[in-house]
Amino acid sequence: MKMIERAALLFCFLTVSSLSYAGTISLGTAAGFGVLGASTVTNTGPSVINGDLGLWPGNSITGFGPGIVNGTIHNSDAVAQGAQHDASTAYGVLAGMASNGNFTGQDLGGLIFLPGVYTYNSSAQMTGALTLNFEGLSNQNIVFQIGSTLTTASASSVLITNPGNNDGVYWQVGSSATLGTTTAFYGTIIALESITLNTGATITCGNAIALNAAVTMDTNTVSTDACETLPEGGGGTPEPGTVPLLGTGLLALILYSWRSRKRVA
């Protein structure tokens, strides 16, 4: 490894930063909605929503049953309206966060990210497994800012390693999100337009929120709970005050860049 790369890696470990993304993201009343649409919510097959189902300002929710909602259905009521307002606010917060690295043009599949904020100027594709490593830290977030579309290939997955407690994953999508068949997804998607969940796709520890268009489902499971957490009695690593978030985010970017250059060489 060249001297400049060694220095950069050392900087990542030693930098002390006041930036922290712990506790800065709130979905408000939208947090309890497994699925929240704007124009329509349509379902085919025995989908399951572990959380509330909402729609505003549209009023067409179809396919429940055979779909099951383990929560409350809010169809064009004041609760759904408030949730859409809170989700829109959260979208703005996510879009405005300072980025730790730009990965435009890189497939998410095969990459490993630590807590931080990561940007795709345009579309983002996931083929295969994406790994999110929380390093045992609690109250941390991994945020993806995606300028246009988010698309996953069939059987893709988001894997969580070394979780702490109360960690979060957020996907701010500038147009529409499409999860391919049997994709095992993790975290909250807030799409400016629509969300399509193809056959067998699942979302764990998150929400599917479309701010201006439809949510379309087909034999899916969406759960606001079932989050990965630090095992009871587990030790973990120091809290964010002693392990800087900015440093870990930059480390992910530098390690990826170095590995990419190594593969080319």
C-alpha cells in the first residue's frame, strides 16, 4: 500500500469529529406504518404487513385480503395525512445530510458500509449481497442518498453484521424504488414517487413509504420490527463518542477505493 494510502487510513482511525448521525433521524408518526402510499396501495397474494397500512391523499387500497395487516388501516384519514407529512420531513432531513462518500456508478452488491451517509447522484443498483457493519455501535445510522431510482436484482439481500441497539438504515430515493423477486431488504425506503415490491420481496426493520405515487405489492412481508440488535449481555465496542462516525465512513470509502485500484492493477 502506498504511503499516502497508509496516511489516509491512519487519519480515519484518529480523526476526532463532532459529526454524529445518532438520534438525528425521526420518521415521526410515519414510523408505525409498514406501508404508506400516496395515490394507491395495491396488493396481490398473501402479503403480510407487520405495522400499519396507510394512504393519503388517494383512497384506493386493494388486495387486503388476501393480504394481512397486523396493525391498523388508515385510508385517506387524518392519521395517514399526518404520517405523510412527517415522512416528507424525514425525506428532507435525509437528503440534506452531509455525505461521507460518493459511490455513483458502483453496484451496491458486494460492498461493505460502516455507519455514515453515502451518495448516488443518479440511480443505484444492487445485485447480490450488500453488507452493513455497525461494528457493535448503538444508536447509529447508515443512510443512502439516491438521486433517482433504486433497483435490486432478484434474490439480492442486505446483510447486517455486528449490530448495536437502536441502529437504523434509511434509503432516500429521488424517484422510484423497485425490489426484485425474493429480495431480502433491510431498512426504511422513502421514495419521492413509487415503490414496487416484486414477488416474494421482503423488508425487515423498515418501512415502504411512497410520497407522491403508489406502493405495489405481490406476496411480500414488510415489518417495522424484527431489527437486528446486540445480543443481551454482549459487549460490543465503544460508543460513537470514542469512535468517530466520520472516520468510519471515510474508512469504508478509502478501503473500497484501494481495493478497486488493486483489482485493476
